[in-house]
Amino acid sequence: MGDSLKFDSNTIGARHGPGPPDPASFLPISAQSLALKRESKFNGVMEKQLNELRSLAAHARNRRTETGIPRVAMVQGAVPEHELAAVYEPMINLILQGSKSMSVGGQTLHYDPATYFVMSVDLPAAGIVRSSESGSPYLAVSLTLDPSLLAGLLSDLPNTAGVRRRETGFSVAAVTVELLDACVRILRLMRHPADIPALAPAYEREILYRVLQGPMGWMLHDIATPDTALARMSRVIQRIRQDYARPLRMEELAEEVAMSVSAFHRHFKAVTALSPLQYQKQIRLLQARTWLIAAGYSVTTAAHEVGYESPTQFSREYAREFGLPPSKDVIRIHERLRIKDCTLNTKPSQKATAT
């Protein structure tokens, strides 16, 4: 009764009095084993959360599918290749099933249901989606970022900037139970649309809060804080996107963000993984590709509309970016879409015959 309790630093267990412990008195548990058990418990909770999210998002299509919840969208299946090469808006992207690779400039990031992706500025990127190892289709949900909402949230919080690892506009971090929990609750609103106006803003704030508390919190903090380099680069990016057909004037852009030309160029490339000229070129080529595919523009018309004086130069840069000259690329994409449409259209009749 009067013996003191002592704890070994590497085990969880009590032993009485001085001297070596009696092996029969308790079963030592190593700190590593405890960590593994805790991780296993969290993995079980996360898998349950992911399964519910998969069920909630099961009716998503292979293109951006609106949920009825502001700024929340989902996608499922084999997304057409040309739609994965696009200008991506600032967002938080959570993979529920399968995996995805995102290439921006010369950098490629890979993520899956164990991680989430944050893009804080508008960036031209190319994505590749993959099914899960079991063959289940790619499935993801995203929240488009609204800097004004972030600014309002930051005003109610202590400093959540976190540690800035590098000045970049995109990155991947490990998902948490708390973040998944907030995502589950916001997606549940799809089953109760009448609750969306009252509850969605609170759940969205929680998602943003969870990301702010994580390793990429500084990124969300900076895009909502006007004087940061990231916020200033975001303003320049918006201007380039709006005036992509006009020649870039580096001195003018640098002056707009109160930087020297060399500092502006350095910050811009750190955020986007592209130089300003490379960024503009990719915006031009992606817009031209959209017009060629969806609107039936001729190569010459598309080239001139996006700011190229020489259709030959346009075709050369287009082929370097997308692997084929414009006319052949359009034929390839239309053919793939036609095959896919035919496959989809045959499925109902096959099912009707079978039943």
C-alpha cells in the first residue's frame, strides 16, 4: 500500500518499489507499439469517414459536378485528358478514391486519400487521375477558396500562419481526422438541401480552419492578407489571366506589386513554378485549345484571338505543349469523346437486355 508507483520511460506499466521489475507483474508496451496502435485506431476512423464520403459523392460524374453547396464540387471516373489540362482555381482538393498527379511547371505532386491538395492561386496545370488498386474509379471533392471568407475567418483567430516551408502556391499535406469530419458534415447537406443556407457556412469555416491549422495554413493565411508576397502575386496572376492576349510589360507588373523586376520575377516563379512569360503562354494555349475543341475555331483564328501574330509559331508551341499540332490534337480529342459517348450510350440497352 505504501509502495510508490514508478514508470519506465520506454514502457507503459507500473512497478512497485526499488529494484528490477518482476516480469510477471506487468506486460511492458513499447512507446512504438503504442504509437502504432494509436495510428491503427485513427486509420480505422479515417477509413470509416472516407467510406461515408464515397457514399455521399457516389453520383458524381466524370466532370465537375455541382453539389448544391456553394463552392463545393465533386468528380468521379476517367476525366477526359483535355479537361485535366486546365487553369485550376484556388481550391482544397480531397481524394476519396484512387489517386491524382498534378504537374505545374516542372514540378509534379502526387496525392491520394491519405493526403489533400491546396492550390492558392490560379495555375495552369496538367492532371492525371488513376483508379484505386481495387479498380474503383477515381473520386474527389473540392472546395473553391474565397479569399474574402478566409479574411473574415482570420480576423476571428489568433495567428495561424504556421511555418512557411517555401514560397509556393500549391502543395500537399497529410489528411487528418478533424478535416475529414468537417468534410463529411458539409457533404451530408446534399441529403438535406433545406439546411444548406444555415449550416454550410459554418462547416466551410471549419474546413478552412482545419487547413489553416495544418502545415499549409500559412498559404491560406497569405492569400487573404493583402500585403504578403503571395497575395500580391495573386493579383498579378488575375491581371495576366484577364489580359493574356496582350504583351506582358514586366516593369509595369513589377511596379504594380512594389517590387523590382528581378524580385518580381523571382517571387512569381516561386509561387507558380513558371516565369511570367511561361505562365502567359500556357494560359494562351489552354484557351486556344478550348476554342478549337468546343467552338470549332480554325487554327489561325484561335492563334490570333489569344495573341499570337504567327499561326506557325502558335502551332509549334501548341505541339510542344500538347504533343500534337492543333488540328491533329482536335481530331484525337473528338475521336476519344466519340468513342466514350458510344460506350456510355450502349450501357443502358445492354442492361435492359440483361434484365
